[in-house]
Amino acid sequence: MAKKKKRLTPKQNVIKGLIKENPTFVLILGMCPTLGVTTSLENGLGMGLSVLFVLILTNTIISLIRNIVPSEIRIPVYIVVIALIVTMLEWLLQAYIPSLYASLGIFLPLIVVNCIILGRAEAYASDNTIFDSLFDAIGMGLGFTLGLSTLSFVRELLGTGSVQLLGFTLFEANVAASFLVQPAGAFLTLGLIIGIINTIKADKAKKKKAIMDIKIAAALKKKAEKAAALKAKEELANV
Amino acid sequence: MSDLLTLAFTSFLVQNIILSQFLGICSFLGVSNKRSKALGMGLAVFFVITLSGIVTWLIYYKILEPGGITFMRTIVFILVVAAMVQILEMAIKKFSPLLYGSLGVYLPLITTNCAVLGVALLNIQNNFTLSETVVFSAFTSLGYTAVIIIFSYIREQMLKAPIPEGFKGIPSGLIAASIMALLFKGFVGLI
């Protein structure tokens, strides 16, 4: 199989999804659940792990059937596979974690149309091996979980004054800006987080460029000096 | 009748699909940077949501529920939406090439727009009757269209504003959406 890019090791693949191509903060995919369920850390984590579960299964299955499915009908086939897995997940949550099932509400069946899942199926699993697709799914799923838990942590902490996880209180503050747990707060928090990340990235790139510029300048200077020395040598020889 | 009117107002303004239900955010951020794009997408979404809302309601109550297979709704609904989009695309192409020119590009994208599947599922979740479903689907999608068009005007103006480099594009768009969501909260007092 011809590969355009160099094959990543499993570790690199996972880190890629977690940081470099983080679906929430860098690729900006799957925004509906990101904004909709992140009112509390528990919900954010639950949604993230649900997507991780679905993504691992769909990426593996789609990678498995990628050579059997004719390319004209691949998207409908992928959607049916995804819908099946999501329905399975709905049953599982309804049976074992009914509180999470209730709080995720409509966003649980909507995982079917989450851009991350169909996006990874189409962009990655449809022309990579099962092994690679599995680790891609783990990376992307963990990246999504990280994004959701960061956002929900900030919103819950500042919006309600404390963060609860599995019945334990992790943090407690005396002030609460309930605005942040409302819909408007979701947009604001996510906008600020992405903005800050972009600013940091731009700064880093600038610094890198500055260093590169100095290096290039030094190299050019060296080259010029070399040429001058060569010229002087030649002149000396001519004389 | 007044119930339906209240429902129309609620779904259009108070419970706006984008600003308070968070459905269809991807397309909201994706196509709202140009006025013409926003209008095309808004209209396409309006047609698809209204039609698929009605069709999925009929399928749920006439086929799935009598058959005792309501657990299949997610799979069936997504297939219905995909089929609706295909049929609508063919119909518009045949009957109105002019309209197809402006809507055509957006139709395939709508299958994975969570607003469509979301409205279909909400109709069932809220135990709506058929007339309520029609009103809810139509006004919810009109709310989507209105917000996406208003927002495209705001974003066109934002292009001229001196925004810090890191906040250009999506981040500043999200912050503007936050202010808009606050404004829409003011409509709660209307009912």
C-alpha cells in the first residue's frame, strides 16, 4: 500500500490526537457536544469517554471493511456502522449508568453525526491499517476527552464555585459566576481558551522564526566570508 | 392555537437551536463568514429540517412504535435524513436549477448537521403531536436561519476590527456568539 506520509509509531499517533491535532482546540470538530454538555466535569468526561468508545470501535471496524466496501457507497455504510455502535452505547449507558444517560440526553444519539467520528473514518480509517486506525482513534478520543474535561472543569469551577467528580468535591471556591454554566458562558469560555492557545502558538512560532532568522543570517554570513576568502585566494594565485 | 403560537415563539427565539441548544454549531461557525453562504445554508437547513421532522415523526409513530422497535430510531432517523437530503437535491436540481445553484453545495453537508437529527429526536422526546411537530420543526429551523444570517453580518463587520492575531477567526466568532446568546436570553421574558 502506497503511503504518502511517514508511518507514525503508536505513541506518536496518540500524542498527535492528544495535542498536535487536538479535535477540540486545534481542529475545532464536534462543537455541538463540546458546548452542550460541558456544564459539569462529570458530564464532560462522560461524553468524552463515550466518544472514545465509539471512535475506537468504528475506526477499527471501518478499517477492517475498507477494502470490501465500494467507494461510491462508503459514506452511507460508515454512517450505518456508526449508528449501530452508538445505539449499542445507548443501551449500555441506559442499563449501567442511567444518571449519565439522563444528563447527556439528546447529545448521546447525536454522536452519530459528530464530525470527529465520520471525519476520522473518512480521513484516516478508510485508508490505513487496523492497528494504525486503532491508535488514531485512541489519540483522537483522548484528545476530545481532554478538550471536554478542560472546558467543563473551567466552567464548573468558575460557574458553580466547586468541582464534583463521582460524589467527591475536588475544589471549592467561594465565588461563582453562574453566567459561565449558561449557554452564553460556553461560547465565551471556549472562545477564550482557543484564543489563548492560538496566541501562545503564534508566539512560539514567532520565536522559532526569530531563531531561524538568526541562524540563516549567520549561515549567510559564513557563506559570504567563505566566498570572500576563496576570492582572495584566487586573486593571490593569479598574482 | 395559542399553544402552538407559544411553541413557535419558544422554538424560534427563547430556545434558539444554536444559541441555547447548541445544535448545528459546526455549520454555524463554518459558513457564517459570508452573507450569501449563510443565506444558502439557512434555507437548505430550513427545508431539510421541516421535511425530515415530519417524515421521521410519521415513521416513528406509524411504523416503529406499532412494531415495538423504537430502539432503532437513531439508525432509522439518520437514514431518513440522508435519503431526504438526496431526494431534495434531485428534486431541486430537476425543478429549479436556479435554486440548485445557490443551495446545491450545502445540501450534502446537511446530512451530518446535528441540528437535523437533533430536531427529529427532540420531536419524539417531547411527545409532540403532528401539528406541534410541524410548528416546532419549521420555527426551530427558521431560528437557525435567522441567527446564522444575523451572525454573518456581524462577522463581516468583525473582519474590519483590530482583533489580536490569536483571536482572529473562530475564537472571536465564539465570543461574539456568546454576546448574542446573552441577548437572546432577554427573550425569556417575552412569554
